[in-house]
Amino acid sequence: MSKNSLVQKITLADFDAVLFDFDGVIADSESLHVSTKKEALKAFGIAYDDAQIMSFQGSPETSFFNYYAELNHQDAEKMLGMKRQLFNKKIDQIEAISGAIPFIKKLNQYKPCYVVTSSIRVQIDCFIKRHKLDQDFNGYITCDDVTLHKPHPEPYLVCMQQHYLKAKYCLVIEDSPNGITSAKAAGCFSIGLIGAFSAKDLRERGADIIVDSYSELEFLIGL
């Protein structure tokens, strides 16, 4: 258990809603996103650096392919189309992050929950239905619903505007530096869930608390 949980506990009563990122926070899909991005780049003969690819985690895949297309004089839409085809072939294999679903279902009894993601809606629909989470979220903000994307705060600002939420009463759970940056810029309290990125990566972007599992988070908020 991290030192954070021993020093600071969160009072759930202080928040009106909990806003979840999707990839890496609810769905264990980050590795599939990365591998299919790499496959698409290879198919177009594009060299890549792992660190550069990871820097786009938490941002929409359109930004990723626009970046590589411009550098390599390629068609971003064709690369994105190939990536999505590869991803969709394996979408039914995506499982939940350990502890995420029981946590969400328990939390939903006390606070409304929302998804704020850089993924497109069609990519999360399959997962939501397969894991019977349809009734556990009060709303979704996807890549399709905003003009500016994480790390910009617009996704969280749009969610709050649509559902009449105030930033200081929103608890956000994110797993990427870009997601933390977005949440903090929107004025929300943010929890960094360690996954593909280290505690240091998340803390440097301003995460208020770092946890390494949902069991630790559950303890932290006294759920």
C-alpha cells in the first residue's frame, strides 16, 4: 500500500460525482491500443520510438496518427483505419482492470459515475455491454464529443457542463500523465492509478493522490 493512503484519506461525502477515464482505468486495453498502433506504423514502413508512442497515451488516436503521418508524408486516415481494424478484431478479448468493476458497482450506490475518455464511443460500447455496466454510468464523454482533447481540459469541462457538476466536487481517476493534466486543468481532484506509468510520472503532472490498485483506493475512501 502506498504512503499516500497512510497519510491522507478521502471523504467521499466531499464529492458529488466520480469521473473515470476508460483505457487503463476501467478496461485493460492500453496494451492492445499500443500493439495495434505499432502494427499500423510497421505496415506503412514507419519507424517508431517506444517512448514517443507512450507520450500519446491518454490522447486520441487521431492525434497519434496525424503526428506520424506528417513526419512521414503518409495518409493519417488510412493508418488510423488500419489500426482500428486490427483493434476491433481483438476487442472482445479486452478484460477489466483488476477490481474496477466491483468498485464501480459499489461506488454507484453512493455517487453518480461518468466516463471521460479519449477513445471513440464504439470502442467502449462493446466492453460496457459485455460487462453489464450500462446502468452504472450516468453519462459518457468520448473523443467524438469534444473539439479539444486530453491533455486539454475540455473533455472534463464538457462533462461537468452537461451534468451540472462543479469541478471542486468532482473526483477523477486517471492512469496517464495526459489524463491527469486534463483533470487538473479542469479544476478537479485527481487520483493517479499506477499502470503503464509510474507514480513519479503521475505525480509530476499534479495527481493529488497515487494508488496502485482499486483495493487501495477503496480503503482510501472508506467504501
